Amino acid sequence: MAEAVLSGLKKASGWSIALGILMIVAGLIAMVEPGVSGLFIALVVGWSAIFNGFAQIMFAFRTHGGLHIALEIILGIIYIIAGIYLIMHPVGSLLALTLLLACFLLVYGVFALVLAFRMRPHNGWGWVLCDAIVTILLGILIWAHWPINSEWVVGTLFGISIFISGITRLMVSLAIRNVASSAA
């Protein structure tokens, strides 16, 4: 039984190590081409909103009542319109996404900070703390210079965040793999 658990941990840590490396590479690409990656992110968000809108409308016909159906359809239409607007106005989308990114990074950083202190006696907690501090600082940095820096900030700072999170994932996964190997 214990061997199966350790084997599962090793396998899962292998996938997590691969994801960490992929995140590091993606972060580097985003930092090297911040304008392109920022516009790409704006387009991805727009297409995601459109896809979600159609999914919302399809879901509407699986609900129970007439008012529920109407509300789901209206929400779906709003998502579709917002997505189309984001795709048609990618630079304006970057302004909104820059502000949204600042909020996201601040919230993510606070949760990572809480997680770090909950993990404190365990291996890898310092990496999670580092991730939290860097992420909170990036959120503050974006907020302080918005909207002047919107052309490059989404790609660059999101790239930095992905890069740091990739390093964190890699280091924690290596620590887990090390513990699983030592216990075997």
C-alpha cells in the first residue's frame, strides 16, 4: 500500500515538474515579447467569453423554468457581446485586463501567503512564500502605474508571475519527489 502511494507521488511529481518547466518557458516567452503576449491574452479572454456565452445559452435549455431560461440566455448574450468587444478592441481590452491583472495578482498573492504560512514546517514552504511576496509586489506595481504601462505590463508582469510560479512548482515538486524517493 505504501509503495503504491509513493509510486503515485513520484508519478504526480514528474507531471508537476514538467508543468513547472513549461511554465518557466511560457513566462520567458511572455517577458521577451510583452506586447504580443498582452494582445494574445486579450484575444484569449475575448474568445473565452464568447465560448462561455454560447455554453451559457446551451445550458439555459437544460434549466427548469421559464424565467431561469430567459436569465441564462441573457447572461450568455452578455458574455458573447463582451467577448466580441474585447476581440474588436484589443488595446482597450489591455487597459481593462491590466487593472484586472493587478487585482488578480493581489488576491492570488494573499492566498499564496496564507498557504505558505500553513505549509511552514514542511519542505518548500519558503518557495511558496517567495511566490506570494513577488506576486503581491507585482500587483502593487501594476496598480501604481496603471494605465500608462498597459501596453507592455500584461505580457511582462504576467510572464514574470508565470515564471516565478513555474520555479515554485518545480522546486516544490522536486522536494516532494525527494521525500518520496527517501521513503522508498
